[in-house]
Amino acid sequence: MDTMTRIAALTAECIRSIWPDQEGLPDAAELRGLLAVPPDPTLGDYAFPCFRMAKPLRTAPPKIAQALCAGWTRTDVASVEPVNGYMNFFLNRANFAAEIMETLEREKDRFGSSDIGCGKTVCLDYSSINIAKRFHIGHLSTTMIGHSLKRIYDFLGYTTVGINHLGDWGTQFGKMICAYKLWGSKEAVEQGGVDALTALYVRFHEEAEKDPSLEDQGRAWFKKIEEGDEEALSIFTWFKDMTLRDAARVYDLLGVTFDSYAGESFYVDKTDRVVQELRDKGLLTRSEGAWVVDLSEDNMPPCLILKKDGATIYATRDLAAAIYRQETYHFDKCLYVVAYQQDLHFRQVFRVLEKMGYPWAKDCVHVSFGMVSFEGEALSTRKGNVVYLDDLLSQAVEKALGIIQEKSPDLEDKETVARQVGIGAVIYTDLSNNRIKDIDFRWDRALNFDGESGPYVQYTHARCCSVMRKAPDFSGVAPDWSALTDDEAQTLLRLISRFPDVVREAAEKFEPSMITRAVTDIAQAYNKYYYEHRILDGEPAGAAARVALTDAARQVIRTGLWLIGVEAPERM
Ligand code: ARG
């Protein structure tokens, strides 16, 4: 039981002992929610606002606070003081330290985990790159937020399904094949890779302005893909493999994995059924030759289902995908980690599912996020202002290596550490803000070893590991937890004790940045502790307690970094 839950339970007991027959008073669960952390620590570690009880007791809150404090008996847990309408709790510092340290010793790397998700499944649609486009910084957030949420949900006991919903269907692929047949060659594409494909696509559009008949040829090639024509399919599959091979390198660097690569093409043979169902349910209406679902009642533009020529679109395939996922995985939640530009698309798709009568439509969530700019400049593929992710990552690793060579010339295996630090710096930056905020990526900030950055947190972790390496063997010594009653240790302990709540809240709000914040706070608190206290000196029982606290900080930082997808080197 965590401290707040314990305090809530004891407060509930105290209330019942004072007013045994009174109805309408809060129980332990409600009290847990009412307990607050006072902004000013001199007011205590927790505070219970007694206003909630004023009505049932017909008594002024300050009187209630006084009565509660007079009836409080558990001084081993906390002493209490009434201040106006509040009952303020001052934790017994040594017991508080003992409680947390013992929990950590017991749970180790499971600290913060839970089984609240047991038996429940979460599908996560993230990264979802497009075929024949190079992986650029615009797909970093979806990749990392999705990957982190997957780890967070796993940690909470959920079954997770990570899905890379590939953009691998649409007329553009017909155009690409057409361009390849006209101006490309096997060698040129093999050599130029995905860039060569993009170039062919750009050329197609330029030439099509002069010669509109190209559009028809492009459409004809797409039709061939649809009909399963051997040549068209083999070229298309080749393009797809090439893109995925390229992306796999980036995924490897980032440590990102998926359980499924079922993309848009996977749903092509599953859309007929959806269209039929929409028609049977009377939801399809004709609009300028196309078929749509009218959403004017919901103040949204209609959701396009079939184009004039009868072809399905992105939304049709998303409807099929949602139904397929529910039927296959029976998800309790299906998260779509996609940029805010697609807000309307997902509102439309979810609303159509609701209109179709699927009660689980409410379990589909668009996890939206803001834009990434680079060194103050907005990125746009159109203006040619693109930052490719593999370039960004290799630059990050190179810069990290430079810093490490300067700071720790004797470090072994600098390349591995540089990779962990460089990549970690990029991921940390991406997950450092509330996801809906735009991010400006700047090298000086991302790689600032002294600021709020990935390297700073990693460095603190390595510092903890170094203390552990230097510490003597305390296995026969019972730690004296009263050595951890100073302000710095208590601040650190409090942050550590909140970690399990942070993990849960990050899952509830789909917000990995809450974990980034928590590990940063813990790292800062540990460094403050480290500078103010001599960890290995003094009585063995006290030193054993300080070393155990160091190990606790190390563990929670490591777990937190893992949850946001950042590695934790042991030496830096
Ligand atoms: N491929 C799309 C893009 O890059 C994202 C797909 C998101 N997932 C989905 N089920 N629609 O914009």
C-alpha cells in the first residue's frame, strides 16, 4: 500500500471513530482522491481539506480539522496539525523512508508496475509510415509516443498489440510504377533507394503538368495492382520491401518494434463488407457522384467512403481496420498515435463506427500530438525543408561521441555509449513536453549534459551505478533508515514514492512526457542529495541506507528511461 492510500485509510478510521453513526462522510477511497500535497512543504507532506465534511456534519471546516487532529492516534505514521480548514500530515520521516526502501527492495525492477491491465488488450497504431517515402522527423513523435505507450501499458499488465498501419495503398503507387517504367531502371532504383522513388514521383507530377495523359497511365497501373497483375505487383512489392528495409534501420536504432505491419493494403479485401454494411444500415448517401456518410448532425463534413469511380479511400480502410482489430484482438482500447492534422479524420471515422452501432467505438482514441520543428525552422516536404531521421540520429551519435571523447577520454566502448546517449537525447527531447505542444528540436538543448536532457538523466544513472560499484558489501548490515530523514533524502524519497502513480497517470492520459518529467525530477533530486551528503562515509548502518537510496534512484531512473524508450548506460 502506498503512503497516500495508507494515510487515507487511517483518516477514514479516525473519522469513523469520532463520528461512528454519521452518514455521508468520505470513505478511504474518496479520501485518497481528496488528499493533496501542500504547495509549501512547511505545511506538511499531505493535507486533507475538511470542507468536504462541512455539510454532513453541519460544522465549520476549522472545527472539523481540530476534532480530527485531536482524534489522531497513529504517530508512527504521521503527526498532524490543524490549519484553518485543513488537517495537515507530517510523515514520520524514518518510517516513511523504511516503507519505501523496503518496497523497492522487494519489487526491484517491477517497482511502478501493476496488474491493473491483466486480461485487457490495448491496440496501438503508431509510426504508420508511408511506402516510398523516406523516414523523416515528422514521423518521430508518432513512433516514439506509440512505442513508449506500448511499454507503459505492458508494464501495467495489459496485453498490447503494436501496429504499423503502413500507408501502402492508393493511386500514387500506380503513378510511381508508371514513372519507373518510363524513366527509371532497376540499377538506378537499387542504388538510389527510397530517394530514387521519391524523385520518380516528383518527376511524374512535373511531366503530368505538360502531358495530362500520364495521369491515365498512372491510373491504369494502379488498376493493375488492384487486379493482381504480376508485373505491377512485383514492382510494388519491391518498392515496399525497399522502404521497409530502410525503415528497419531506423527502428533498430530507436529500439522500436511492432507486432503487426498490417497496413492499408491489408484491408483492401475487407472494405466491401464495410460498404455493404453501411448501405444496409442506411448510412450511405450519394453526394456529387460519390458515396458518403452524412455527419451534418455532428457538425462535421461528410465522411467520404467511395469516390466517384467506386474506389475506397483512407477512411474506408480505417473503418475496415478498426472492425478487424476489434474482431481479431477484442481490444479494450485502440489508440491511434497520429498528428493533430488528422483530428477531423479520426472524429469522422469514430463517429461513423458509432453510427454503425458498434459500442466499442468509444474505446477508439486519437492520441494527437503537435509539430516538430528543427532549430527554429518549420519542416515541410514541399519546400524541400526535410530532416531525415537516419541523418538526424547519426548526427546525434556523432555529436555525442565528440562530447564523450572530451569529457571522459578513458571511457571504454565509447561508440556504444555515444549511440545510447545520442539516440537517447533525440527521444528524450521528443517526449519531454506535453504531446500536444509543438517541439523545437535544438542540438544545444538536446545534448546539454547539465540541463534538462536525456544525457543529464543518463549521466545521473551512471553516477548512481558508479556509487554502487564503489560501495563496500553491506549485505550483512541492517540499514538504518533514520539516516534518510534529511530534507534532500526525503525529497528524493517522495518523488520515488510517487512513481507508480505517475506511470498509471501517464497511461490514463496517454502522456509519456509525465514519465520524462518524473525521471528528470528524480535525477535532479538525486544530484542534490549527492552533493550535500557523503554517501559512503560514517557508520556502516547509515552508509548502507544511503547506498540503498542510491540504488533506489538508479532503479527508478532506469525503469523510467526504459518506459520512454531511452537506454541507461552504466558508465558515461
Ligand atoms: N500513414 C499515415 C500518415 O503518415 C498515418 C496512418 C495512421 N493510422 C491510421 N490508422 N490511419 O499520415
